[in-house]
Amino acid sequence: MRIGIRLHDVNADGTREQKSLESRAATARQEGFSCVHLALAKCIQNVKFDNAALTEGLAAYIRRVFQKNDLDIAVLGCYLNLAHPDGETVREFQSRYYGNLRVASLAGIGMVGTETGAPNVAYQYDAFTHSPEAFHTFLRNLEPVVECAERYGVTIAIEPVWKHIVWNADRALEALRSIGSQNLRIIFDPVNLLCAENADKRDQVIGEAMDKLCDHIAMVHLKDFTRRNGELISVAAGTGEMDYRPILRFLKARKPFIQATLENTSNKNAVSSREFLQNLYETI
């Protein structure tokens, strides 16, 4: 397992000081991470990352920065709502996906990652989020993005999240089968499959997801959760309720050298979270 980190969580010291991409990458390597989840807009300030900004020069710059720091980019994040109700906005978002796929291809990044949205402007869970209509809208708008990924030879990976349209393993499998492309894969985030109602059955929920999605999982997000006022709150791995042993056993047995990026860490706990997972992985 290759443990990485969301690059925008590096140097997250709570101050207003802006950290450069180079500074964040250097720190990630110094802290013992081997790969990163890169969200451009969160790591490079004062740039609007629309399709016009997603150039060949940007790709070359990204490649140089991460080669210098001996870091792989596990995924280029592009988390835009493909189920947005406004057609013009959807076309703009699709254009952004095309640009990210182009940059990924040129920069040597194998994967662009996304979530699956909600059928409203606010990108928030509502009564229609899990509906068949929302799902079919998402698939219709995702299909040309997958076709673009095929042309560039890059994976587009969707992340099932309970509050989003693709909310469990069965819906994820349905999406994969409906699109029918080898370039459409899964980002597996165990905590994102949970909600207040199923958290006490997390071993069953996560176990079934690993079994059903095994062949399609391209990378992993690792975080933990606690509960507050009946809601699940995401926290750094090793600081909440999760038992990661079954997940790490699965990764060790079925996913050699998979890239797994930490989420919800800070400067105070990123290294200890990495060490917690590495030590547990070695003992199972």
C-alpha cells in the first residue's frame, strides 16, 4: 500500500499564509508520503481553473514539481456536479472535466477523480438524490466525460458517497455496467458509505462494498469518523471509531501497491495517522 495525502491538507496550519504548490509537495515528501491527491484550485492560489487555464504548460509544470519531490499524483480531483439542473452549467462542468483529463494525460497522472453529485444547485442531499431520475441524469452527463477519458487513455473514477447520487455498492455497480467502459473505475472511501442509520453496521456495509466492487477499485481514501449530535463527522484515520483491520487485510490481499490517500488530516496528525495505518498494515 502506497500511503499519500490530500495536498491541500499539507501546511494546513490554520493561518492565512498561502502555501505554494512546491512548498506543499516538499512537505508531503518530508512527512513520508509517497503520493498525493491533487485538487488544483485548492493548492494554487489566484487562478480560476476553467478550461482555458488547463494548458499543456500547466501539465508540464505539475510534472516537474512532483518529479522533483519524488511523489506520484494518485488522482487529479475534479469534483463538479454532473447532475446540476442547469444545462449550461453542466456543459461548463463537462468542459472542465475534459481539460482535467487532458492535463492528467500530459502530466502522467493516471486518474481524474470525482463524486457523483446531487440533483440541485446547492450540491446537497435532498429527497430526490437517490432517485432513479437523478441517477439517469448523472449517467447521461457522465457518459461524454468517460468517452473523453478513453481518448486520453486516463481513468475517470467515481467515488460513492451516501449523501450523493451513487450512494452504495449496488448503485456503483449499476453505473459501471450502464456506462460499460474500462476507463470508468471506483475510488473507495469506506467512511463515505456510512450514515447515522448504518454506522453501527459498518463492517457489513463496507465488507459488502469491498466484495462487490473489488475488481473496479482503483484507489482508496482513508479517514475516520466520530459522532456529534446524531451526525457523522469525518476525522483523521486512527482518531475515531473505525476498525481498519478488515479493510487493510482486503487491500493487502487483493490490491498490491494501491495508492491510498489520507483525508481530514492537519499538520498536527498527518504523520501520526500515516504511521498508525502503516503499523497496522504490517501486523495484519
